[in-house]
Amino acid sequence: METAAGLGEFGRASARDLLFRLTEALCGLSCLEDQAGRQYFAGVLSEQLNVPVDVRGVKQREDVVILVRTALSVPQGERVLADVVRVACWPAPNCCCRNPRAHLSAPGMIEAPWSKRG
């Protein structure tokens, strides 16, 4: 089974499945709905990963795929991505997933703050 680069202990999910699920989860965050939010998120992610993250700012899904692919290309990038969500998006009252129980809780994926049940 092919896994994404830098996944370490989270390498159980295929790279394609992980890319899809993380993209779906991040597209559900209201903080990534507009261009300014995605550019801010990309800046924070770039600082934390110490790699450039260039989003075009035109289409949400296209930008989110860039964010996820960049994070998955470095060791521990999935954890850094979750941390950036906590910093950049959480817990703003208007920023929540469309389906908070359905994201990132599958085997082989980290448990992110928006997937926890109360």
C-alpha cells in the first residue's frame, strides 16, 4: 500500500485516501472559504513547515489540495496541519465543519480537534 510521504505512524491510509479525506475536512472549515482566509492559513502553515506554500486564492478546493499536499510532503506534516487548524481556525464561533463527526477519525488518521465528540 502506498502511503504519503512523512506520515510515519499514520502511514496506514493510502496517500490518495488521506489526500481526499483531509481535503474534504478542510473544505468544510469556514475559515478557508474565502481567499484571505486561505492565504492566511497558507502563511501560518508555511511558517510551521518551513517550506513555501503558495495558494492562488481563486478556487477553494484547489487551494486546499495545495495546503494538504504540502503538509503531507514533509515529516510530521499531518500533525502540523492539525495544529495550524487549531491556531488559524479554532475555536472561532463561525468556523466549524459542515459535518464535524465525519472527518479525520478513520483508522490511519490523526484525531483532529474538529472530530472530537463531546
